[in-house]
Amino acid sequence: MKRFRFSLETLLSLRREREQECEIALAVVTGRLATIDNRIERARLAGDNAFMAGGVTIDELRARDRLWMKSVSDRKALEQPRIEASMKVDDARIVYSEAHSQRAALDKLREKRMEQWKFQAKREEIKRLDETARGAPVRRRLTGGDE
């Protein structure tokens, strides 16, 4: 019997590539979101450290206040980019999910067709073996029994 050949193999390859592209795009936007989150966290920590720093002179208190206010303004400045990055992650996740489900559907179809092919191959092999087994006595009789 001939080898198994999935007629939609080319389409399956394209869907796999598309899924990988979507996965990479998702990783990129997730990385950008993580970077923004890290910057927000660093600004928060800088503000907390400035607030906790000891100081008794007016200049030290003013410096601490400026650092804390800079921390607050940095966090506010990063709010909008974080919202946008979060929306991009959500969009990329939806696109990846669609690509994954399309590829998975073709994979399941391929597996189903392979199982059908295996079943058919077994049936043909059994049929061939049955024909060989039935034909052996006839060949022996025709050739004089030396086989």
C-alpha cells in the first residue's frame, strides 16, 4: 500500500507557520508590557525608598519630596502606555488563539485521516495474507508439492 499522504499538508504547514508568527507577536507585546510594568515598579520603589529615607534638614526633606513626586509623575506617565500595551496583548492573544484553533483543527483532521489510512492498510494486508494462504495449496498442487 502507498504511504500516507495528507492532502491538506500544505495548508497545515501554513497554519503552523501562522501560529508561530502569532506566538512570536504575542511574546513581543507581552515583553513590552512586562517592561512597562518593571518601569512602574522601579518608580514605585524609588518613591518608597525616598519616602522612607531619613532626613531632618529642610534640604533633605525637599529632596525626598522631589524624589517622591518624580516617582508619582513617572507612574502617571506610564499609565497610558501600560493600558495601550495591555490592549495589544489582549488583541495578540485573540489572534494567537484563533491561529492555534485553526491549526489544531487541521491536526485533528490529519490524525483522523491517518487512523482511517492505518485501518485500511491493515484490511488490505489481511486480505493479501488471506489470498496468499489460500493460494499456497493450489501452487503446491500445480508445481508438484515442492514449495
